Amino acid sequence: MSRKPVKVKTPSGKEVELVPEKVWELAPRGRKGVKIGLFKDPETGRYFRSKLPDDYPVS
């Protein structure tokens, strides 16, 4: 399954479109959760997390 790129802000402050390496949902018990993606900064190679849109597929 191919994932679509998302516009995120990197730790260096730039806005780029990246494809998350991993996607998961954080949901407190009994409440609506948020989707989180793990991204790799193309310039520095550092990993960072960012919130994803609610309609992004989790797999």
C-alpha cells in the first residue's frame, strides 16, 4: 500500500512534503484520538513526529 505525502514542518523550520515511515493512533481511553506519523528529515537525517490529518489511513 502506497502512502501519500503530507505537508509537515521539519525541526529545522522548513515546510516540506514527506511520506511518513510509520503511522499510529494515540487515543486516551474513552476519547477521540489523533494520528501521529514518524518522519525523517531529508537534510539532517533526524527523525521527528508530527500530527496527521484525521482521514489519513493507518496501516
